Amino acid sequence: MTTEGLPIQRLNREHLPIQTVKMARYLIGKTLVHDLPRVRLVGRIVETEAYVRGDAASHAFRGLTARNRTLFLERGHVYVYFIYGNHFMLNISGQREGIGEGVLLRAIEPLEGIQQMRRYRATDRLLDLARGPGRLAEAFGISRRLDGVDLCAGGELWLGEAVRRRGLIGTSVRIGISKEAHRLLRFYERGSPFVSGTKSLRA
């Protein structure tokens, strides 16, 4: 499915649940849009993970720092960090201002601007363009330049309503972390081939 020529309704902050876990579920099926000068990148969010207060895996666990300050902004702001020396990760603050919680975007189904995503990712394989948080950030041109961006403020990077009906939502343990990985804070569109993880974590 393509969204070219179709209007995508922007999400207002009032649309976003204040509770982070609820927001992580809510975002499944919604769209992420990056308006670049010559092309629009659009995809359906199909996998998220929530990181909450008291969560040892959260970057906010030890409190506010210069690095994680955007996690403490009002829900709907971008928190970007660099990991493993080669990947950016795209997160969204998920609580009231001053509370450090967030949602990691783990996978997206590409819809528009796919050729540009292929150039960013140096691959033609559609399923691998944005399956996994590092690939997602690369495919969407995410860098530290976008840290702190308000996704509800009408800028170049924003959240939109769903462009088609969402499938059933699955819940599982989190992936790729060593602390509190057992917590059932990962959400995904069941059966989507664009979701990351093993087959058992996509069913």
C-alpha cells in the first residue's frame, strides 16, 4: 500500500495517552512521517517498547542528565541516542513533563519514500529497511539533530493517524536488552512481516 496522494492527519498531543505503556500500544498502526526537502518518508509503526519509571533498562533510571533530558519532556518529543558505535535509536517521551519515560520505535512498515530509504540503508530488501530500531532510524534519516523535536508541533518529523486498519496487537518480553528484559512491555502488530525478532515473537 502507498500513501502517495493520500492526506495523513497529524496527531495532536491530546491524542497521545499520558500513560507510557498505553502510548506504546496506541502507536501501533499509526504513521511516522519525515518530510525531507525532496521526498517524504512514511511508514506504519508496527513494533514498540515501553520504558517506564523504576525500569533499570531505561535511560532515565538514574535521573535527569544532559544526555537524556529529552526523555523528561512532555509526551510526544523525540529522544535520540547513539548505541554500539554505529546506530541511532528513535524514542518518544511518554509522560508529563518532568517524568522520564519513553517509547522506543522498533519497527516500521515502509509506505512512501522507499527508494530514499533504500539509499539510506544501502539495501533493496523491503523487509529489512526498517525492521529493528537501528535500521528504522537509518531508513528514516534520524540523527542527533532531531533530538528534542516535538512530533506534535508541525515540523519535519511528525506522527500521523493510521492509514489503514490495524491488525491485532501482540505483547511480549523486550528484545536486545540485559536488564528487566522479562517485562511484557513490547507491543507489535501480530503477523506483520515487518516486525523484528524471531518468528515466535511476531506471531
